[in-house]
Amino acid sequence: MLSKTYLCLGVGLLLITVVSCQTQTLQNPLFEPSPELRNFALLSKGAVAEASQHLPNHLPEEVIDGDASSETWDEGSGWGCTLEHLRTSDLNKRPYVQINLAEPADIRRIVMYTIDSEQYPAEKYGLKDYRIEYWHGTGWGLIPTGDTKDRQYTARDNTKGQRVHDIRGKLFAQQVRLVPVSTNDTERIYQYMSREKPVYEVEGFARVMELEVWGYPITTGQTAQKLVQALAPQAEVPASDDELIKRVLKQYEEGYDTGNLEKVMSCFSASYNSNGRTYNDIQARAVEFFKTHHQINMTLTEINIYRNVIDDTAIVDGTYTLQYTPTGSGKAKQTSGILSLVLAEIDGVWKIIRAN
């Protein structure tokens, strides 16, 4: 009798999902079942949709009505838009459809339904390339999903009517948007040159039938309070931390100015991960840049530092200007753009953990 009980316990520990032991102790569930995910992106749940533009009779609220069918597209189902940003490759003119949830959510999965019917199959008319982004308090960031094929896109070369994007890690947000980049019926036809840039005639439309945002409600308590604070006007970073973060940014500048790889990389966390780029990727790019350029000057300006009270990180926004001369060439070059970094305090030292 004892040996049978021992055998049952032994097998039960190794194959707990297969073997069941009839003892008082093991009759109780060993694990609590996972709570069911909830779709927060529904008109019936208080969500609101808006868009930068829309085709006639294809309003943004169609993506949160709970109907993902493509069969009634011609009757007005789904949201649609033009792809005018492709006329001159102006990324600032990309269209979007945005969902404002009724409450902040712990988002775990986003499901995108593009058009896919017998008349309009996805491989011919559906979204091909797109981004799914979230509002992090000071701007829009690419949502980290488990199926990202390209570091700048949520999906590329899509031919499916439904795409499920599982979130890597935790994501607390109240605003999510989908940014179409191109579709499977997109055609660009060259027209003329304008200010040394080609202008195209663009055919094709973006068509989205439904966008689902699955997750869990934020429980009341400290986490909920922090999230409310984060989505309100940004809290200022304490002066002591503000100074330490500015030192990191200064070190980052000096590292580029002197071509000092060690100084540049000391500003990054070893666990840095942003849009698929890791610490090693950043290091490899810096090595290549220093190898092929000299007379480098990095300048950071208009710096603003905010505290993300949800996870005690700091968000740095500003602009950068990078001047450099390719090796073997006497012609200096310059590039500039928007800077958006997230820093965390690791073992008492502030480090860059990702870029938005």
C-alpha cells in the first residue's frame, strides 16, 4: 500500500497533467486556472475609435463593432483609407486608426482582421505591411510582439486575413493604433520629380475589418494608481535623478565625439532590447560607424526628462544632430532627428534600456 502511494506520487510529480492520485492532498488543484482574456476594443465596452482619414461609408468605429466578417465590405463594414503617404514616401503622412479604451488595460494580445472574402481575398487586397503602436505617455511606440519579422514593422508581407500578435512581457496602455504602410493591391506609378524627389500615383486602399485588444483589467491598488498618474501629465523626475540621467546623455555624446566605443556602450543596459535590436546589435553598429567615419560630433538638444511612474523608468525626449565625415572623403555630412529613449536605474546606475 505504501509502495503504491509512493509510486503514484512519484509519477504524479513528473507527469502531473497525465496522472491523477486519489489522495486527499493531491485532489486539490495545484495551479489556479488562468483568468480569461477580455477584448477591451469594443463599442459595447466603452471603447472609442478615431482615424486620420477614412473612405466614404467606412468609418473608424467599424473596427470595434465586434463584427470581423469581410462579406459586407461593399455595404460599409470595416475601416478603409488611402495610402497617400506613398506618393512621396512621406512617413509623417501615414494614416492610422486609433482605439481609445474605456480604461487602462494589461494588454496581452492584439488581433488584426484585414479584408478576406471570396470577392476580396487577403492575398490580393489585404494589409501587407503595418505597425501597431501604443501611447506610452509622451509618444507612440511600436508594440513588442512575438512575431515581428522586421524591426520597424509589426508585420511585413502579410497575406492572411487574421493576424494574432502576442505581446512580449507586460504592456499597460489605454490607447492603441494601427498604422497601415502598404497593401497587397498597392501600386506606385511614377509621375514626375519634385524638389529632387519622385512623386507617384498610388493605387490601392488599406482595409481593416476589426482590431481586437485582449488583456486583463488593471486591478485596483498601487498599480492602477501608478497607471493613472502615468497617463496624466508627466511627473517631473527628481532633481538628483535628472542630473544623473543628464550625465549619461553627456557621456553618450562624448563617446561619439571621441570615437570611444566603451564610453558609448557604457550608457546602455546589457539587456537593451528595442524593436528587435539588442545590446550586441547596437555595439556592432557603433563599431562599424567608428570604423568608417571620423570627425564625429554628436549634439543632443531640447532635452526633456519625464518619469514613468508605472515601472520607475525615465523617458527622455529631444533632438539629435550628428555630424561626421566618411573615411577617405573630405566631404562632411550631417543628419538630425527626434530622440526618444527609456532609461532605468540598474544597481544604482541609470542605463538606456530601449528606444521609442
